Amino acid sequence: MNNQEYWNEVNAIADIIACESMQECDNDREAAEELINDSRLHETIDGHQWVIYYSYNLDVIKHSDNADYYADNFGAESLASSLESGLDTLHCHIAFWALYADVQELISDKLDQYEVAA
């Protein structure tokens, strides 16, 4: 994957999450934000192939603007705990939180677009 492919996918994920959440919540922005923050964002990222398959993890980390999110928010103990399960597990956790944070940063703008369109 290259940088453009990464950011195109991040943009697409954010768009899908915002669109589906607004539809499910009858264009109620607060309810959509609650749904996204409660479960939708986490479940979407958790099921994404770039997180599931180790072969993508390092590319996610390389292209993300939030590669340090996991370390910054969960600390050295969490990193060490992940590393105890192996380097692949550590990379998977870092990639998950990097992708999560990149998508999360776009959600508000996407919700704005769907709120205006409604």
C-alpha cells in the first residue's frame, strides 16, 4: 500500500461510518456520534483487513499520522504487555489505534456533510 491508498481508505471508512450512523439515527447527529463513539468506530476498525492481517500492519503504521497514538494513550505498560504476546501482536495493536485515530479525526467533518445534506 502507498500513502495515497492509505488515506483514500481512511477517508472511505470515515465516510461510510458517518453515512450509516446518520441513516440509522434518522439524521440525529448526537445519536450518530454516540453510536460511532460507543461501538461503530471500534468495530469497523477491529474488523478491517489492515488490522486483522499482520502483513498490512507496518504499512498502516508507516502512513498514519497517529502511529504514536497507542503509546501516547495507553503507555509503556500496555506496549510491553502487547510485546509479551509477540511483535506481530504489538504491530497489530499499534496499527489498530493508528487507523482508529486517523478515521476518528475525519468523522466530525463527514457528519457535518451528512447533516447539511439532510
